[in-house]
Amino acid sequence: MTAAASAAALLAGTVVFGVAAPASAGELAPDCVKAWEYSSGHVYVWNTCARDKRIKVVMAWGPDQACTTLRAGYDKLYLDPFGRFDRVELC
């Protein structure tokens, strides 16, 4: 294999294996779904909406939490999920 062919193969491999498709973001939860991360890493979500909401806590640098139904007026505490809290989306 020539040097030029080796460089082309290496570049092709880099392009194929080095590029990942961006993750698609879902619809953000409305403002009546309050969420924050404590310094301990726990994530707290509170549904102040008039209706139940089906939500998912999205983590940066870690796996997202599973979709769950959060009833109107209720809250949920995620104990030390892996990663950093990013946002809450609707499912």
C-alpha cells in the first residue's frame, strides 16, 4: 500500500469512527415543572402544573433517567444519578 493510500485509509477511518450524530433533544418540560440539582448530586423535580406530566430527567455525562409520570402537585427525588443534571423533557 502506498503512503498516499495509507493516509487516505487512515483519514477515512477517522471520519467514519470519529464523528457521532448529535443526540436529538426532546420537548422541554413546561416552566411549571421545577427542577434543580443539590450540591450532593441529587436531582429534585416538582410538578406545580395543574395536570400530570410524563417526564424524563436528562443527564449530561451520564445516562438519562427513565420516563415517569409525575402527578400534579407531586415531586420526585433522584438520589445521586450518574452524571450532571441537564434538563427535564416531556416523554
